[in-house]
Amino acid sequence: MFTRSTIFVGLLVIVLAVGVGAVVFAHHGVPTVTSDAVRGMIQTELPVGAPPSAIEAFFKRHHIDFTWDEYTGRYVAIIRDVERFHSITIDVFVSDGRRFARAEVRDSYTMP
């Protein structure tokens, strides 16, 4: 006969296995965003000369983590966990007054 603790441990193992399976499956599906799509969004939403407020609003609207790098004079942003070990990095270069000049969007891959 099974004891309560044996049943509890068995259920816990099942719940953990299902949870881990869901996370692994989520990271092996089709990417929800691509670097080409991000480039398109930037071209559509950030015209040359856009002020810093528009650049920062773009990142916030799309839930993209970003910072202003005062040493290089550009915005640096990242979209994490596009796929397992895959992120997208964005460098936004600006002119005088921190107005949008151009952006570089790259796929970034890491090892486990």
C-alpha cells in the first residue's frame, strides 16, 4: 500500500517533470520574434531624427530591455530568450541631441 508521503513525492515528481517539459518545449518552438522583424519595426517606427523620448518609448512599448551607454554614446538593448541560447541585440546610434541616426540588429547565440 502507498503511504501519503510516497503519493506526495510521486505527484511532486510528475508536476516537476511536466513543468520542465513545458519550459524546454517553449524554448524549442518557432521564435516569436526575429531580427528581421525587429529591423522592420525600427524602420517603421523610428524615423531618422526621432528624439530620445521616441527611442525610449519604442523600447518600452515592445518590452525590450535597454540602457543608454554614455561612454559609447548609443542605446544598447537586448531581447532575451528568443529561443534557447538565442537573443537579439540592438545598438541604436544617435546624432547630436541623441536623435535617432541608425540601428544595428544582430542575433546573439550563447553556449549552455
